[in-house]
Amino acid sequence: MTYERRIDGRKFDEIRPMEAKVGVIKRADGSAMFRFGNTIAYAAVYGPRNLYPKFLQDPAQGILRCYYNMMPFSSSGERVRPGGSRRSKEISMVTEKALKTVLNLKEYPNSVVDVFIELPQTEAGSRCAGICAASMALADAGLIMKDMVSAISVGRVDDKVVVDLDYSEESYDGIVADIPIAYLPTLGKITLLQMDGIVPKKMLIDALQQGIKACQKISEVQKKALKQKYVLEGVEDVQ
Amino acid sequence: MVEVKVKDKDIVVPGEILADGMGYVPGVGTYREGEAIVSERVGVVSIDGRAIKLIPLSGRYLPKRGDTILCQVVDVTMNGWRLETNSAYQAMLSLKEATSEFIARGADLRKFYDLGDYLVCKVSNVTSQMLVDVMMKGPGLRKLNGGRVISVNCNKVPRIIGKHGSMVSLIKEASGCQIIVGQNGLVWMQGNPEGELLAVRTIRMIETESHITGLTNRIKDFLEKTTGKTLEIRMEQ
């Protein structure tokens, strides 16, 4: 069986339409929205702020806590049971690990940076959208970070390597592998790599290379959105 | 090959390459990666001779020795007060440094500064583990009565104060309010209600527009238009 055309008509290396916005939650220290097609993620960052109970504090550096949450109405059809689950706990953890490597919290001992990721609508690739939004929100919160983090899922559908799988491809009736990756565009490092499915070595390498290319495109969107926050309409710039 | 990839006053995001080559040195908010200088936060580029640094646009306040800050009393202890500083850390105001008044042994400390009171104090010491000590002996350090307190982005405090206090005195004159700006991003103001509202509006305007040049004149025009007074940009001594 071969996968000739993608179900939604995209090219094999084409990302779903992206949208990014910074400063969407006014009361948070930093916030951002990121969208891949029908997957929307909002991230809010609070902190560094004081951390209790005290035994959680780390006197060497500040800690990072991530919360990933899908809203009850976010999936297509079935109601997502609200509250934490085994899945959300795992994704929270990998998100935290993907973001922690770029952050420098040495100047904030005994404190915490909280990242809340909420998904009002999902259609595959939600952890990647979450990481993209969270990295923008952390930058918006003015934290010291070595690089931005961009994330995308790549994979295979039958004999084709595809970028940014949507739900119809994830549940395709054939051999499918889904590989979410997070990438630091300037430093050229991968901070998240998971895989669900079976993929031969050659395809995996090809998929990762395409994923890295896609992440570079995503990082441009993220950068533009961060700068857009400081462009004000109707204020004259007198040089 | 030495090459600067950004201009002065450009807004950059983390991970952006600012310059390539060893001809420049990384300043605050930047780091060196190989031969390149890379930004590590959202900020405005400032090229100062051979140094490239960033002026931050956002971020929480981090207590620094010598800062004058506005704090709220959150707890009273045996030997002083614990204060909320609008940062990740609380500050201690010890009995000795609190007031020039005489405090009798065993006196109820809440008679001096009660829970919820706002104080103007100076950061006297900060340790590596961010234990913060503040004092209240000095000119202008006092308890605040009445008025209102708003929270602003602490990175914009220098813009709200202006060169030698020119901006804040402009607002004081236009609104008829007393204003105290803490380095930690808390601003206290007291005057008639209309004046206070005008001061809040002006400060919010500075907060959103401060990275665009010509700020002082824009604020002056705005204040003149709303109050009908003629104002003058003056430096405070």
C-alpha cells in the first residue's frame, strides 16, 4: 500500500497553517498562543515566584513546573475527562525537560517558574504546539534562555515521510510512526524526541532532517510574533 | 570576519545571533557561542563601543542592593517585619533599621507598621540565596498613608522616572498628585481622584510605548491636551 496524497491536500513536507501571538493573557508574566491548523495551545508563565511547600525548593537554582491540560471540549467528539491523567502527566514532564535545558534559573534560587499550557482545541500535535507556545511565553516573561524552542511532529505514513501529522494521518489504516521533536534553532540541538510506531533507520534520519527544517520555519513565526508585541499602531517613531 | 547583524535599538528575541566574530564582547543579556554573540532574552540592543548588551523589556523584579522599593507588610515577627517585595522573595525589615522612634522592649510592633501597610524602604543587603534585608532610615523612606498603589513592569521604571526625574515631575505637575516610584515596579500616588486616574493612565501609556523614541514629547503633548495646562520638561535636582 502506498500513501499517494495527503488527506488534506498538503505537500509531504508542508506544515499546517501556523499562527502565533504573544501577550494574550494580560495578568500573566508572560503568555502566548500557538496554532497548527486545528490544534491551538495557550501558554501562561508565572514567575519566578516564591515556592511552597518549602521542601520543594532548590537552594541551587529555581525550578520549572509545567502543566499540560486538554480542555474537556477540545477533542473531536468525545469529551476529554477534565483533570490530570497518565497521558497529561507524561506530556507535562517531557515538555518540562524540553524547555528546562534552555533556561537559566541560577539567579532565582528557591523559587519556581510555572508554565500552564491549555489546549482549547486539538487535532494531533498538541504537545508540539504546547512547547512552541510555552517557549514564546517564557521569552515574553523575560527569563534568561539560551535559545527558543520549536517543536513539530514528523513521521511516516506507509512509505512516505511526512511533516506535521494531523489526526487523520495518525489514525491512518496502515503503518504509521509519529515522532514529535523539539529543536533549538540557533544551537542546533534536539531537546525532545519521542516515537510511537515502527520506522526503518533511513526513514527516521530523513524524518528528523525534515523536522529540523520545519522547526526552523516555526522559529521564524515565533520570533516574528514576539517582536510584533512591541510594534504599536498609531504611535509615531521620531528618529 | 567581524560582523554585527543588528542595529542599535533593534528588538531581539532569545537565540538571535547579534554579531559574528571576536571583535565584539558580549554584555548583559547576551552570551558567546563559538565565535558568535547570541541574545539570551527579549530586549532592545544597545551597542556601546565594542560591547553589545541588551536592555530588557520584560521580567519580574529581582532585589538589588541600594534599590528604593515599595513593600507591603505581610507578617510581623519577634524582631521585625516581613515584607512582600513584588518579586520571588520576601524581605525582612529588622527592628533596628525600621524607625528613628523609640521602640520599648516588648512593644506591639503592629502599632508601628501593621499588616497591609505600604512602606518605602531601601534594600540594604541581598545574599546569594536571595535573603533580602531592607531598612527605613533615610530621606524619603516612610510609611504610606492613603493613596493608591499600582503595579507596573519593573523594567520600565527608569522610563517612568525619566532623566533626572523629568518624566515623573511632569506627571506630578499635570495630575497634582504625589507620586513615589519603587524600583520593584510598584507605584504609589495620592491626590484627587481625577488626578490619580490621569497619573495611572499616563503611567500605563509610558509602559506600553517606552521603547519607541520621542516618548517624553508624546507624554507632554498628551498631558497638555488632557489637562489644558502648559507644562515644561524640568529636571529635578
